[in-house]
Amino acid sequence: MKNQSSALDDYPPDAETVDMSSPYAQKILFFYCHQCKQYEEKTSPHYRNQKQRFSRRRKKEKLKSSQAEQSA
């Protein structure tokens, strides 16, 4: 893995973050909430709800595409 640094990093990668699959040393703590139309912390209850909505939608699309392949 390449040793990448970001201008946003306040500290260099440590032993815990060196082997992470992400090139960033810091964890992403915020997400864009589509309900509020702004960035919020991942501790917000909207984060879990949004993940569940997106997961249900992806599952539904996958099921629909597999049924279309079987009928074709």
C-alpha cells in the first residue's frame, strides 16, 4: 500500500491505521444526510435509518434484476 497523506490529517498514520484498506489515516465521522440536506455526525439516528433505506433499495434492485434474468 502506498503511504498517502492528506492535508486534512492532523497526525501521521499509526500502527492501527497503516494496514487499513482506506488510504486515509482518519476515520470518516460525518455523512451527508439526505433527510436534513446537511452533513451530520455518524452518531445521528438518521445515519442508521439512511443506511437501512439504501440497503433495502439495493436489495430490491438486485432481486428485480435477478428475476428479469431468470425470465429472459
